[in-house]
Amino acid sequence: MAWRVGRMCGARRALAAAAGAGSATAAAACGGVPGRRDGQCSLLAASAQQWSTPGSTSAAPVPRPPVGGAVLCESAARGGLSYGTCKLRDGRLLAYHVEGFGVPVIVFHGMGSSRLTWLGTEPLSEICPGVQLVAIDRPGYGGSSPPPLGYSYSDFARDVAELADHLKLPRFCVAGHSSGGPYALAAAALLPGRVVACAAISSDAPYSHPAAPPELREADDFNQPAVLSDSGLYGQEPRAFAEGMRRSALEKGAPAKAHAWKGGVDGWLLDFMLERLPWSFRLESITLGPRLSIWVGSEDVEAIKIGTPFMQSLVSGSQVRVVQGGNHGFKSDQKHLAAILTELSQHW
């Protein structure tokens, strides 16, 4: 049953007068500039950090780690915004940032984007207190290493488990936007003992699923002939197409996009291929029931609107949330992001 979103998570409070100065100081310490919250400092896991027990009645914010312990680069102006990298067992790096204190939610950006897309104009602690957001650059994007040959959604779920171990998170929620949706769903399917709840936000559906409706594949813009559509990739080289997108993003200089493409096009190519190949996990194996919410905007792209009820039909008990008037980027409106995070935290 669709749920129409019209609420915010918690009351917005006025920012402290010192926030601007604190933000500038933190940006300088991270090697960035004020207004561009991009840093590549190292963040070590806090050994003393304690998390609330899932299912408890209290969702109080988690105490911040002791000074001199976990964080080498942190901004008090944004409720403890910190940046770090996690070295995986095979030597690859996952870049991430952490914002807020409370229920941990690991989030995954969409195609051609980066972890910076989860940074809003107001601190997370202002729009949704009691939630801690862990945003990563997915493999091949931003500050993360490129994916190895043969990388799959299942490999990504294992990477998420390593990151969670690094951050001392025995259990957590996940959320993914657009092409990041299948990555969140993979974590939900393959890490059932750790993922408490999942939000798939304007998520791509499995175009190659044996039961996928024909109209789903037909609505996929990338599946169209290049001679008939500017975004059609049948008949043209995907890498060349991605390189053109990269040049455009770097020229425009929008921080979240420029950061996404700085390492090349491998992340984009991975998303394009994995979405359209048979997925390495089964959506039907997700056992979250109503703790899986599939969010869609009423004005979303056609493939997403078609794919949403199809995915819901594959996961027993899952729920669809319709954002009236929302387009494919509705989660960038902080009131909608707050509603998504609130629902996840309520399952904790």
C-alpha cells in the first residue's frame, strides 16, 4: 500500500552561530575548502563505541567517541561529520564519511554520483536526530578503488560487511538511491543477520529477471538504439558514452558529480552492466518483510515506476512508498530524506 509522504523527521532547530567558522576550520583540516565537504583524511574505528540494541525502545543518539580515539578529521559544525577510508582484505580502499549519532544507516549513491550527494544544506542532526549516516563512494567512484574484474553485487555485500566490521557495527540499516538501490538490496539479501531494515529509493529493478514484465525492459533508456535516442546504447561503445558524461561533469564542477568522476569511468560501467545482467542474488530471498520499503516518486522515470511494483511482488511483505510530485531526485529534498531515515530507524 502506498504511503504519501508529507512529514519531516524531528523539528528543525536554528544552527549555532559558530557553525560557519567550524565548517571552514574542518574543511581546511580535511584538505578541502568551505562549502565543499570533501576530504580524504583517515578515520580509525572507535574500539569503545557502543550501539543501541535493535528492537530496544530507546533511539537515543550514540555517545561520540572519546577525543584522541577514533576521528582524525571531524567537523563539530555538522554533528561530528568525519571522513575516512577502509582498507579491504584484497587491498582496495572504500572511501566514506560519517555524519550524526544514533541508529547506523549505510547509504549508497546512484550512477555517476558519489557519497557527497548525501550531504544536505543542514546537518543531519538538525533534520533527523538519532540517526548516524555512513555514506560511501561505491567502487570506481570518488575516493574508492576501482572494482576488480568480475565484481558483482554479492562482492559488494561482502565489502559492506568488511566496512561494518571496521566501524564496529554488528548490525545496521541500508539505503540505496537509483543504481545504488540494487547494492542495498544485495546487502539485505546476503547479510540477513546484520541488515535490520532497507530502503530502495527510486531503485532500478532487475531488467533480466526471468519474470520481469516486457514493458520494464522497453522502458530502459539505455536499452534503446543509439540512432533513436541520445541515451540509447545499442550500437555504441558504453565507455565512450561514459567518458563524455565524465568530461561534462568535470567541466560543470558540481562537487558531488566532479568527485564521483575523478577516478575515471569504471564505477559507471560497473553499474550499467550489473543492472542489465542477471543479478548475483535473488530478491525473493530477502526476509525483511515490511522492513523493506521501496520508494518511488509519482513523477519518477518510467522504468522506475514500472519496476517498483514488480520488485515489491518479489519480496513478501515489502512496502511501497509513493512521494507525490517527486521526481527521480526527490531524496535530495531533506524532508523526504528525513522521512526515509525515520522509517528505517523505527525498525531498530
